[in-house]
Amino acid sequence: MLEWQRKQDVYGKAITAETLKRTTHRRIGRNPKVLREELSGTYINGNRVGDAYFTPGWTSYKDHLQYQAYDVTALMKKGTNSLAAILADGWYKGRVAFTDRKAFYGDTRALLMKVNIEYADGTKETLISDGTWKSSYGPLLESSHYDGEVYDSRKEKDGWNNTHYTEDNSWQPVGIQNYGYDNLIGMSGPMVRKHERIKAMKILKTPQGDVVADFGQNLVGWVEIKTRGPANTKITLSHAEVLDKAGNFYTENLRSAKQQNTYYLKGNEEQTFSPHFSFQGFRYVKVDGYPQDLKPEDLTAVVIHSDMKPTSTFKTSNALLNQLHHNIVWGQKGNFVDVPTDCPQRDERLGWTGDAQAFYYTAAYNMDVSGFFTKWLKDVKADQHKDGSIPFVIPDVLNQSDAGACGWGDAGTIIPWGMYSTYGDKRILETQFSSMKAWVDFIGSRSSQNLWNSGFHFGDWLFYRPDDDNDGRAAVTDKYMIAQCFYAHSTQLLVNVAEVLGKKEEYEKYNALLGQIKNAYLKEYLTPNGRLVSSTQTAYVLALQFDMLPESLREQAAKRLVQNIRDYGNHLTTGFLGTPYLCHVLTRFGYNNVAYDLLMQETYPSWLYPVKMGATTIWERWDGIKPDGSFQTPAMNSYNHYAYGAIGDWMYKNICGIQAGAPGYKKIVIKPTIGGGLSSAEGSYDSEYGIVRSKWSIEGNKFRLAVTIPPNTTAEVYVPDSKGQSYRQFSVNSGEYNFER
């Protein structure tokens, strides 16, 4: 798939035409040795160039635009060769954000291409996109990320992208544009590719009479459909995540996104269809107009996401926990499509900063996200406002005022530090330091006496709030109290980075500021007896996680947190900002049993409640489907929303016990936590130095632990007894080890 949005030609001109399809034929004589093309998704002699989709990717186009390079020697032939391409609106010109707004970045599709040819005799030739190209409309009538595609195969121009095709008078000269070349950059992150193919599990007939295919997994990509039927037959595929309680097809939670692909048959032959410039989020597909009885083998789901190498494994003796891990991974697959989106199905699909920072550490365990977030952080820095405020979504396609919220803008500090912690590369800190500093300075400019008590904040988004709450059970945490905690956290991270980079002046300045921020917090939000003014789980979690309290008051605060959890029947009440840290805080203060009680809880609200309700990805809400089978508010009820999957970080670090003891896993800590009725667990992480493994089991009163430590690293291994009541510590070098207690 190709999305050429205002492409700019370093060596020639951008060529444009208000069509969905462009093609050209260039004659190449002699025998080409090397050909390199700064374009993806085009065709040479009828063969697709590369295997990437949605190129050139979604970036802050006004600041930088990516080009792609390919060695296409194998696609060339002696004599006449054909170069061709298809264009669509994509993120640049198509629908983005919540409304029907289009052309946010520009209103013209354009193509940039340069072909470098070196012949066997050493001579060289360069072809560029220029006025010799022609363009025409084709069978792709509509294309949109949100709404899907309309493809009329009756309008196909057979062989249009090959040498034997002769253009008729529908082919017109292209337009020429000159946008300048200053914002062109090479690729810095992985491209979107196909990864898995899933056959339909079964074909259903709903109570309303719809024919629906169930793929058994909420996924992101598209459906390939095979068919044979009369000419003019219209087949429409509609996509949904869930069926309603009666078993009928349900799309209300998509809001205005159609998520439909429509195909017109040309007849008298078998045809296979799939979209070119669109993707859907779905488990169920409703098929209208299919000319035969639909069978599972007629449909194949194609899973797409950014090309990130899986870096971990996880398995325990508890099937529900294993399914939770599965759901976390699939939530990442579905939402890491060039940018870290909140959801992949409704009319949103935006790079929400709060979701991304909450999930970063889990994401980095699951897959190699170094390139993915390096690319995205360039956009964070590019779209950051002049006053240092960071927008709610990156790339920024909202309003100028939609920026500067705590826990969202803090992605600008949390993720760079997380990247350094995971991969040990200082360059990301050097690149992002000015952005991090600008964000902290922005908060300071909005603070009064070191209190960040102004501006709009989402707060602890989607926290627990029961219907018709007359007893004060809703877990409402003061938004400015939360803001103060993240002010301190971002300042602490800036201090850490200044120390790593040897920036003494900044280190001293912001370290002093950090003390002032925490003192202001204590005066405003803490009673003399150690109670916080918002007595919620999130309030105590953030205060403890970010060391907002003096050491003398931390233990009592942890006890208050535990009592709150017990008061809610061992249920969590946290939202997007409290959830990532909840179990970490409990473990830090010696309440592993409570952390496990929360993790293993099966009733709402909990991580396992959606699993028990049949989820195959992480939900946006704790009760996206209620116990009676009804749905939460459809306007905001995604069933593929990774933020609450942040618990994965605790699962890797504590159940498997795999932790980084130093940036980049140069030093490793293995410290499994026993609990939750688990009798065994195993996991691995493919670090920069190699694979780290931890596998443990309990048999009777014996605890057995097998560990693998990669070359050029050292590790501290903590071996618990079978009850998890005490540890023995061992210092080891690289190698394989077995322990027993």
C-alpha cells in the first residue's frame, strides 16, 4: 500500500494530479546493474516494490517527511521497463481526528521518485518524477483509513503497470509542484508490514439475519475475500469488534467510522479482493452480497503492524493470566501502526501521548520499540509548542489549545528516559533533552509558588465510578494533585538525564526545583497525620511512586493504600495514570500478596474481568461489556485499547523476575515474586546483549529456578523460598544456572 502525501523530490519535481492512480512507463536500455528508488508501494514491470504499507508513514509533515529507499535490481529486465504508482489520500489529505475534517496537512496528492541506475559497463543514469509522467483514474473509487474503500473491478485497466500497456486518452499529463526539499529525511522507524494470516473460525447467521465471519481474535489489518460471481455483483464487508448480547452485529462504538470495504465484480472469473490504503480493527466481519454460500475458507484476515521484533515470552500455570498476556501483546500489535494510537477502529486512531507513556515499559518488553519510539519522539519534539507545551496527540491534528495536560505531556520526559533505561543509548537523551527541559519549564510557567494548579487536565482518565454513586465510591482524585505529582516526576527525570549527560548547571537547577515542588505538594495536599486530601488508590500510588512524601510517612501511606484496596473488596479503582504504578508500589512496600490479589481478581473492575468476558485484547474501559452483556457508553468504548495493559511491566518484572539492573541490561536482576497461587512461570527477554531467561516452579516445599544470563553482562539473582517469604542473593556472570531452595 502506498500513501503519497505531498511527496517532495530531492532531485526533480513532485508530480500531482487529482486522481487516485498514476502511472508512467520509462524505457530503460542496456542491462541495469543497480536501481534504487526512493518510493514504496510502486510497481516495476507489474511487480510491487517492497512489502511496506502506508508509506511514507505518518509524521509531523510540516516539519519532516520520510522517504524510503529500495534496491530493485531484481525487478528490472533488459530492454523496456515500466514504472508505475497508485496514490491515495492517507493521513495527509484524508480524514483525521473526530470530525469529517479532511486535508489537515494539504489538499494535493503528489509523488516523488528518483531512480539511480548503474549499468554493467559502469555508466550511470538517473530517472526522476517529472512532467513526462501521466495519470488516470482507476478502479479505486474511494479510500479512507476510517471509512474503508470502494473498488470497482469493472474499471480496472488490465496491465496498466506493465510494459505492454498502451495509454488511451484517459491518461493525462501530471501536474508539477515544487515544495522545497528541506523537510525530507530518511526512515527512522520500522515500516508497517503484513505479519500473520488468520482464517475465519466460523460463519454465523445472526438473529437479525446477517452473515458474519468470526476470526476469533480482535485484530488490526484487513480481510482478503475470494469470490466468483456475475458482473456488477456488489459485495460489502463491514467490520466490528463485538456482537451484542443477542448475538447481532454491533458497530455503534465506531461512531462515524464506516469501516467498510465494497467491491464490484467484473464477472466470469475468480477474484480476490483486499483494501489498498485502509485498515480495520475487528474480530467480526459482516458480508453482504456474496454470490454463493459463504465458507470460512473464502475469508482470510491479514494482520498488520509496524515491523517490530518480538523480544519476550511469558507463560504461567494460570490460563487466565496467560490470556491476559496474550491480550496485552495483541493490543500492542493493533495500535502500533506507525504511531502509537489509542484505538484502531473508530474515528480517532490518534497518537495519544498519555496512553503511550503509560504503556511504554510494557511495550518495550513485548517488542523492540527502539526505532518505533525514536521516530515518534521526533514528532513529539517537532509538534511541541513554542512555550514548551506538548499536544494531547502526536502527530498533532487537534486544536492549538489541546495541549499541556499532566500525564499526557509527560510522555516527552517519561518515554526518552524509558528508552535509555531499556536500550542504554544516550543519544535519545541528547536528542530529546531540549524538549524535556522545555516541558518542565512550561509547567513552571503555569505554576504558582511551585504548585501546578492551573489549566486543563484529563486526570486519572476512566477511573472507577459506579452508576448513580450516592455513597462516594467513585474514585475521584484531585486533578491538580495528580498534576503536581507528574510535575515532580518529569523534573526528576530531567535531573536524571542532566546527570547522565554531564550537564552540571541543569542538574543543580532542577534538583533544587524538585525539592520545592515536593514541599509545595506537602503543604497543599497532605494533612498533619499523613492523609492525602484525595484518599484514593491513585492518590497514594502516585505519591509513593514518585517519592512525594518524606520517608517517615511512606509506610503509613502504603497501609492506607492497602486498606483502600481491601475496602473495595480487593478491586482496583485506578484509571490511566494510576494503573501503571499500582502493583509496583505494592511490591515496593512489601505487599506482594495484595498486588497478586488485584492481579488475580476476576470480577469488575479488574484485569481478568475482560478475560472472563471473552476479551482477546485490552479494553478501553474496565467494564466495556457489563456482567449482564450490555455495553458501556458507545461513544467511548473501544475493545482494543492498550493503556490498561501496562500491568504487563509488573508481570515481567515480578512474576518472571526479569529486571534491568542498569541501562540496557548491562547489569541484570532476576527476582521472581511468589504468589497468586501460581506453581510455575517462565519468561524471556531479548536484550541488547542477548536473551535473558527465567523459569521457576514450586513442587511441594521446593522452589526451583533456572536462569540464563547473556554474554558481557552480570546479574544479581534472588532466589525465594517456596512461600516467597525470604530470598537468597547470588552474584553471577553470563551463563546458565539452576537454583533450588
